[in-house]
Amino acid sequence: MEQIFLSPRSSCFWTTRPAVAPYQIMKRYLVTGASRGIGRAIAEKLAASDVELLLHGRDTVALADVCNSLKPRCARVVRLIHDLAVTSGVSDLIAQAGKDPLDLLVNNAGVAIVKPFGEITRVEWEQTLGVNVTAPFLLTQHLAQNMPPGSSIVNILSIAAKTGFPNWSAYCMSKFALEGFSQSVREELRDRKIRVINVYPAATDTNIWNNIEGEWPRKKMISPEEVASAVAYALSRPADVALENITLSNLTGNL
Ligand SMILES: NC(=O)c1ccc[n+]([C@@H]2O[C@H](COP(=O)([O-])OP(=O)(O)OC[C@H]3O[C@@H](n4cnc5c(N)ncnc54)[C@H](OP(=O)(O)O)[C@@H]3O)[C@@H](O)[C@H]2O)c1
């Protein structure tokens, strides 16, 4: 049976999707880089009948596939297509996310340029900074303003936020930078009862490895679903419990 309900947060939001009790409190989640990999797995884990999912990506076909597959399980799914390497793309994403408060922001979109530091071009450096650091900074700065107590920000960092690896200097630079930013923001938001959850996956079997030169043993990598499960578990803790730092790796060692 279909039910019509009204989100308490938005007077213009009516839907005829099934399964939610009338006047049930709606939750709004934004996941960047949800078109594939870890972001997609997180979106899949968080899909629920009382959730409005705002899913971001650049690849229109891949993102449409994710959105279409999750629509039947969510109150609403919104597609946000923006290039986060440029600040205008980030501004457009913030504008499209709108003024209604978010209960969750997942800063997941990321790029990996892997080559000797002597060969990294200025454009590649700027692109890495833009997507991996400046975008999460601007999204957090603008969107945290309206987030209510009990909401959460999840930052997908990496073991490369803690350790340097040869040829990964641009990537490590960006993840170390995001680590410093998010640790500090966490302390600023603690009094507002907003949790900042930092996730540090080791090598995870996603498309990010497709363009990285070399042989990378996929079988030794963890799955994006495992990362997503850890995120979902941290978010499922009571609002006054902070599971703040999550490191995931293969038990038998990293690559
Ligand atoms: N895979 C790993 O081994 C691993 C380990 C630790 C941490 N991480 C981190 O996990 C996050 C997700 O990575 P993944 O492994 O899932 O990689 P992935 O499969 O390549 O997915 C990356 C996502 O980021 C988006 N993205 C990349 N550049 C973008 C840009 N310029 N503008 C907007 N969106 C952009 C992609 O969108 P489109 O495809 O639609 O362009 C895609 O949705 C990243 O922050 C990464 O650093 C990954």
C-alpha cells in the first residue's frame, strides 16, 4: 500500500513512495562520490524508507544506475552531478543540496595520482588538492552550519593519511591535510553534538586502482562493502557515543 506523507523539514516535499509511516521523521544524507566504489557501497548501506539520499558523482550513467537501484528503498533519491576539482562545482553542489539541514555528510569523493614526485604536474597537484581537500573543506564549512545535534560528518581518509608511501606523495599530502582539518573540526563541532567520524581504509578493491600503474593484488584488498559496514555501524551508535576513528585493513597485511 502506498502512503503519502509530508517531511517535517520541507513543506514542498510530497512523495508517493511506499512503506514509511505518516509523519515519520525524515533523515537527509549526502554522499559524495557515490557513483561507484566505497561511496556507492555506503549509499547502499544507508538506503532506508525514512531516508532522503542526496547522491553525488560526475559520471551521469554510473550515478543514474546507483540512484535507480536505490530509489525503491528510499523516501527520495536526488542526483547531484558536479566536478569537485573546481570550486564552482563545489558551490553548485552546495546550492543544489539546498537549505534543509543534513543529518549526514559523507566526504568520500577522491582521486589518486600516483607517480614519482618529480613527475607530478601542477595540474595534477591542484586537482588532488581540489577534490580531496578543498571540496571536503567547503562542503563541511557550508553544510555543517545547519546540521542539527545528533548529526554526523564522515570523512573517508586512508592509511595514507598517517603514513607516506613512495610515489604517493600527492595523495598522502591530500589525506594528511584532510586528517588535520577533520581532527580540528571534530573538536569545534563537539559542543554542537555533531560527530566527526574519520575512516582509514587500507587498499580497497575499487576502480581507483584501474588507472594506477603497477600490479596490485586485488585479492589482498578489502571490499568497499566492508568499509561501508564499518561506517554504518559507527553511525548506528547512540548519538552521544562517538566511534571516531576507524582503520580497516586485510588481517594478513597491507599490499
Ligand atoms: N580504494 C582504495 O584503496 C581506498 C583506500 C583508502 C581510501 N580511499 C578513499 O576512498 C574514497 C573513494 O574512493 P574509491 O576507492 O571508491 O574510488 P573510485 O571507485 O574511483 O570512486 C571515486 C569517486 O570519487 C568521485 N570523483 C573523483 N574525482 C571527482 C571529481 N573531480 N569530481 C567529483 N567527483 C569525483 C568519482 O566520481 P565519478 O566516477 O562519477 O567521476 C567516484 O564516485 C576516496 O576518497 C579514496 O581516496 C580509497
